[in-house]
Amino acid sequence: MQNELEALNKTSFEKFAPLYDTILSREKLLENPFFADIKNNIQDVGGGTKLLDIGCGTGDLCIFFANDGYNVTGIDYSDNMLIVARNKVSLYKAHMTVRKQMIEDPNFKRNANVSAELSSVRPKIRYFVDDVLKFDKVKDQFDIVTMADTISYIAPENIGTALKNINDRLVSGGHFCVILNTSLSFTNRLRRPEDFFKNFLDYSSGFSYDEAKGAYKLEIKFKPNDTVKEPVDVTLYEFLHPLRSFVDQFMAAGFQIVRMVPNTPVFAHDDCDIDMIIKNIDDTYSMPNGVYSVVIIGRKS
Ligand SMILES: C[S@@+](CC[C@H](N)C(=O)[O-])C[C@H]1O[C@@H](n2cnc3c(N)ncnc32)[C@H](O)[C@@H]1O
């Protein structure tokens, strides 16, 4: 069942959606090194091109993989995030169509009818409003499931349900790739609550730990200007999932861990010592350049 803070987050993401890319826009999206790393790791461990991205937000990861020939479905519980995501696909398609025409025809003049040609251009992506805790809409199975910067919005008591639901959406032998923020990522942000984002809008932000709620609180206040007519306040709660307990729940949900990538890759073979890997990662938390996130890839066993 959705917890009280998860419900607040959902409302906040709806408000945040139109402004999200002003804060977290990824330059050169199609060459993004973070997505390229995820893709290389996924390709290393197994095949398949049918991919589901959970908590896809404004769709950056979906566009990156679809552009590379993957058959992509994105889900998000925020309707507004998907409105932005769908618009972004149209822009990318239009952009690619125009570029292709310019390359082929040096005398090319932009054609007002360009939208007529969009359906034949990649990326092709399906977007659905759905919640990882419910999966009401998406019932088919996938070769790969990804989850980037989303697991920290799931309350600890719902992690087991989320992981079990994800396992059900995978074909046998399929892979789940999740990016987990470690405690260092939270403490880094506590140290620098103000200078975390770059943005072209006037805003202020704060990051703190809410003792009573047992969650980290991110507050962003957008001030009115030419783009933002009314002030917009966004409050998001994030949960720290300690690596050890997360990995335990991951395996209990039916995943065999095939890879963990904490800044530098650790290859998890059958005989590897998961406890040692976790201890070594934990030990770096006190270092300024320690591990702030871990890419974990599990195979449906
Ligand atoms: C910080 S954003 C990350 C978006 C995107 N993955 C990225 O890396 O840019 C987290 C996203 O997860 C979505 N989300 C959070 N909880 C969810 C849930 N239970 N089911 C589906 N989507 C969820 C939010 O609406 C939001 O778009």
C-alpha cells in the first residue's frame, strides 16, 4: 500500500514535471556517458532488446535506448512527467528527421509538413501511467527492466513488493538494472544543499533529514518570472536503502546478482563474496570521493 510520503511525492512530481528538465537536463542526451555505461553493463551480462524503464520521468533513458534500436516502454505514476516525455520524443524525432533531410539534401528547406514523416523515425517508445507498486496497465514481460534515480522514492516497507512486481515483469533469465544511491550521496547533499543543481530559472533549494519521518527532504522553490507565473514549491521525500538490506531483499525477490558497479566495476561471479563487496563499498562512505551510487544488475533466476 502506498505510504503517506509516497503519496506526497506523487503530487510533487506532478507539479515538478514541467520544470524537471530545467534542473536536471542531460546535455548531449544521446551520448550521455551514464546511460552508455548502463547499456554496456546490460549488454555484457545478456541479450534482449525489449526494455521497460520504471519511473521514466521525462524519458531521457527511454530516448537513449530507443535511439539505439531497443524496443522501449516507459512507465511513471506521474501523468505530467509522461506529457513532457511524449513531447520530448516528438522533438527528437523532428530533430532527427530534419537532420537526415539536411544531410541528404544540401538545398533542404525546413518543411512545415515534417510531422507527417515522424512515425517512420526512431525512437519508438510506448509510455504508460503506471505504478511499480501496482502494475495495473503493463502486463507483458520484458528482457530488461531499468530503474534510474527512482528507487529512493519507494518507502522501505514497499521495496519487497516493488522488487517482486519487477521480477514478475521479466522473462526468465531477464535482467533488472537499478541505480541505488548510497548513504554518501545523501550526506554529500546534506553538506551542499544549495549548490546541487544547475538551472536557468530563479529558485532556491534545501536538503535536510526529517528525523520524525525517517526520510530525506528535498525542497525546491521556483520564484515567479517570465516562465513561472506563480511560485511553485516542490517537496520530495527520499529514503535511504542501505546496500546490505537492499541486496537481501533483491535476492529474496528472485534475483541472482550478476554485477555491482560502484564507480569501478565489481563482477559478481557465483563464488564471489557479496559481504566483502558490500563492506568495501561501505568503507568508502567516509571518503569525499567514495561510492555515491551503485549500479546493481540482477538476473531473474
Ligand atoms: C527523480 S525522477 C527520475 C526520472 C528518470 N528516471 C531520470 O533518471 O531522469 C523519479 C521518477 O520516478 C517516478 N516514480 C516515483 N515513484 C514511482 C512509482 N511508485 N511508480 C512509478 N513511477 C514512480 C516519479 O514520478 C519520477 O518521474
